[in-house]
Amino acid sequence: MKQIDILAIGDIVTDAFIRIKEATVTCEVNHQDCKLCVAFGEKIPYESVEVVTAVGNSANASVSASRLGLNSALLAYIGDDNNGSDCIAELKKNNVITDFIRVEKGKKTNYHYVLWYDVERTILVKHEEFNYSLGDIGKPRYIYLSSLGENSLSYHHEIAEFVKNNPETKLVFQPGTFQIKLGKDTLKDIYTHTDIFFCNVEEAQRILSVTSRDIKSLMKNIAQLGPKHVFITDGIEGAYAYDGTDSWFMPVYPHEAFERTGAGDAFASTVVSALALGLSTKEALMWGPVNSMSVVKYIGAQKGLLTREQLEQYIKDAPPEYTPQQI
């Protein structure tokens, strides 16, 4: 097998996008704690349904890296059902190495429902309980760890131990909902051995148990947990990076969104891919928002992912203000 540049580890899922219009959104001050509201006990009409196969944070990252020209693989668990077979087929179509996909008999492949309203989405999730184990993964250049099910704590410790014993493999951590819920103390070994870390502002606040939105402070406090490079996104307000010395701000690439699923995954995986290709932090920061911009023009997290040639053309055509700013 070729040297694997990025081995993504995390759950894979099929998403069914259900587009609804008869709903409202209520928010607290400054658009915080927003709720999607529909009539209770009524029949709610929907506009359309589109099923998207082989997605999930880590699966999205594996496809993103592959399209950018890297040798990309995914370690994920599926059931012995048609949804699992469809996921493998979709990964192969995107030239993702599937040798590490584990099939468990009698289990169902993860299937989520996405309530799509306006340009945002609310996802109904259910993670199947698989018998997670790292096994023989060789020595990839990067491990990209993201969302896993609730019975995966020992699996995280196994991954942390592998990285500790194989320092030539860099750990990238983009925590999912359960991993954030576990807390920084429970996953101390993961944070300690993480080289590159990604989350959004609200996730950083939950991880650190703070209310401040001072992003420079959030990045530095995350870095104190172990990560050498910290990236925090703030939706359409842009993204930030801290490399242990300097802090940077990167605006979004100009665009109009159609559906925002996968924007964060596109940003994180593209930044990692750029770094794996030898680009600097500043250059990687310019790559990330371009793929996010492209993804949100389509339904689902993968359809809009770009090739390296396409991405570099967008950067050539970018407005002058699209540049990293040291802060």
C-alpha cells in the first residue's frame, strides 16, 4: 500500500436531507441559543428529500484530502447492510482508500435525518454502538480524528497511545458533539498529543467552560491543553489561527450559501491537506475558506469539494481583501 498521507478516523453516516418551509427560528440575544420550531402534533409538509451517502466529519475529511491530491484513507465502522455497501462504493468513487473500513455483522450503518430550513440544518443523530479498535494502521503521516459514538472512550485512549508511540504521525483533532461532552479532562491524552486542533467559537467555549468570545484567548487556552496549532471558526465572520507564537484572522471567501452542512469540515480538512502538502499556516488559511465557500453552494458536505487546481484558481481570482491578517 502507498504511504497514507491522511488517515481519517470517525463514524460514517448516510444523511437524509428533509427540506422544510413551515417553521420558525427563535433566538436569544445576539443570535445565541436558537431553536427551530414547528407546529406540535400537526402534519408538517416538506418540500423535498435528498439522501447523501458516506458523510460524517471524518468521511468528509477523507474525500476532501483525496480531491486535493493526497493519499487519503478512512477508518470507520459500518453494518452489514445496503447503506454500508453504498458508503464503501461512494468512498471508492472519490479514490479514498477503504482498506480500514470494518464491517460488523448484525449492526446497522449510521443513518441521520437532516432538517433543512433556510440555509441552516438541524441534524437528528443516532450513533450505532460498534466494537471500536485501532488494529494495524501502519504509520500514516496524519491521523484526522473526529466524531465517534458514545461507547468510544477506550478507542480514544488507544489512538492517543499510538500517537505517543509513533511521533512521526501527527494527530489532528476536530471534536464532535460526544467528544466535547466527554470534556477536556477525560480526553486529556488526546489533547496532549494533538498537533492541529479545530473547533468553532461555541465549541471552544464549551470545551473551556467559559462564556468569553475573545477568540485570541480561546485559542491560547486551547493550546495550553496541548495542541500546537489551533484553528477556530466563527461562521460567516471568518476563521482564526494560532501557532504558538502568532495569531491570524482569515475572512470568508465571498459567496452566497445554499445549504451550510459541511462548511466546518471543509475548512478543517482543507487546512490540514494544505499543511500536509507543505504549505505555510498563512497559505493553508487561504485554502480553507475556499472549499467551505464551494461546499455551501450544494446540498451535503461533499458535492462541492474542490480539486487542487480548482481551489488555486479561486485564490488567483480572489478579491484583494481576501488575505490573512495578523492580530
